[in-house]
Amino acid sequence: MNVHVFIPCFIDQLYPTAGFNTIKVLERAGCNVIYNPDQTCCGQPAFNAGYWGEAREVCNKFLKDFENAEYVVIPSASCTGFVNNYYSKIYGNTSNQNATKDLDGKIFELSDFLVNVLKKIDLGASLQGTATYHDSCAALRECKIKDEPRILLNHVKGLNLVELKENETCCGFGGTFAVKFEGISTAMGEQKAQHVVDTKAEYLISTDLSCLMHINGVMEKQQLSINSLHLADVLASGY
């Protein structure tokens, strides 16, 4: 199976290891992974800031970059949810409306693709320790993903998964929300960090590194030694 990967700006610029591990995991699952080096952004930052015209220009490039792809896998529920749920709003009754329809059934977050398309739940990964999992808002509410990451993590040898209190509550990041409403965002992050501490876990795992960056920033300020890992980093460990 030929699978294209879209590496979000966030991962490309700040956490490239998660991008490499996404490719490693997909190859482990039997995919022929294709990376288009011309890819840039999905357009979400501009769209969320209210610059729909500028966002449309970026989205045009995304459509062109992946117009011939059978599948596009993204290690971010945030970007996946944006493409699948908001491209139709951006284009409406325009010439690119049919192109957005062509994306239906092609764009997948990593865990969703592994579990529901490839039917792979055990990648042979191993990681010793106790972990807790953070549900990002985009995964839960835009991609309808909850069980898939847990299924995969429960098949990681040596890993004990403990549920996080109020696991469906936002961590407070929310992209530009963290900038516009710093005080509220920080308070929400502190509450989430405390719930992580309460689990006594050694690892905090999520599908979205933006959430992990936010929570990890709070934990570092509090000098807490809890490792934050993207799901791909865990699934690529031990082999």
C-alpha cells in the first residue's frame, strides 16, 4: 500500500523525531511511505486567526501536493481534523469544491489509520514503565478518536497505561487561544499537569505535540520529571 505522509509544521520545526518515527511505524506496518518534500502547511493557523483568504492559498497547495495520493496519514489529529472538517467551509461553491470531496476517505490520523484501515494493533513496540494518555480536543471532537490510541498502547510490551482524570477536558493550548487568553490557558494547563502527576506516570502520551508542548511547559516550570512522547515515538520504540 502506498501511503503519503503529511508532516505538520509543528513537528517539522520543533519535534522532527516524531515525523521520522511516523514513517518508521508505517513501514513497520507494511506500507510504502511517500514523502513529498514540497509540502508545507495545512492552512489551519491562518484560518483560525481569521485570515481565510490567506488560508485558502495554503490549502490550495495542500490539495495540489496530495491530489494523486491514495492515503494521506498525519501524525496530528489537529491537522487531520482541520482538513477533513473545514476545507469544505473554506471552498464552499468554488472550483476546488470537488477537489475537497476527493479528499474524503483519504486523510487519516496515524492511530486511526493503523487500527481502522490497516487493522494493525501490535507493531512489536516495547517500552518499560507507566504511562498516561492525553486526549486532544481535535482527536476527540473533530476526528472521533478515543479508543484507537489506547488499543495501540495496550499492545506495547512493558507499558502500563493508567487513565487520566478528566481525560476529555481541554489542556488549555488551543493554538491562538493560548496567546489571546494566556491566564485561562495557563490555569487549564496547570490543572491538566496536576492530573498527570496524580497518575504517578513516567510518560505522558498524546496524538498531538501541541498539547504536549503546552502541558510539558507547565511541568518543566514545576520541575516535574515526566517524559512527554508523541504516540509515534512510543510505537517506534524497542525495535
